[in-house]
Amino acid sequence: MNKEEIIEKLKPIVKPFVKNEEAFANLTDKTDFITDLNINSANLVDIVLDIEEVFNIEIDNESMEKMLNIENTITIIQTKLKEK
């Protein structure tokens, strides 16, 4: 699955938690969940759980701690999909 396909699947997962709509509208792989989208850390856990469900993967705690921006999240999703 390529980067664009993953971003398209990520958008509906992330959208309910976004506090900065302008940053969400201009989402790139450099977008940071906390700094740019103003998503709190508790909601990041919800996002990770939804990512696991949508992509049918398991994300360990070490990977979860790295999922602070879109780029890292895409890398982790791609890695976990290859491991399946």
C-alpha cells in the first residue's frame, strides 16, 4: 500500500479528533498530530486503536510512541503490513 492510499485511509480516522481544521485540510506527511492538528495524547491512543482495526494490524507500544506525525505513522503501517 503506498503513501497516498494510507493517507486517504488515515484521514477519516484522524478527523474526529482534529482541533485545527486548517492544518487538517493541508495535511502532509510532515503533519504532527499534537503540534499541528492539536490532538491530545489520549486521543492518539484512540487513533492507534482505529488504525489497528482499519489496517488489520497490531501496533506495539514502542511503535505507538513513534506515531507522532503522519510520516512515522505511514512508515509503521507499511512495516506492519509487510509483516503480515
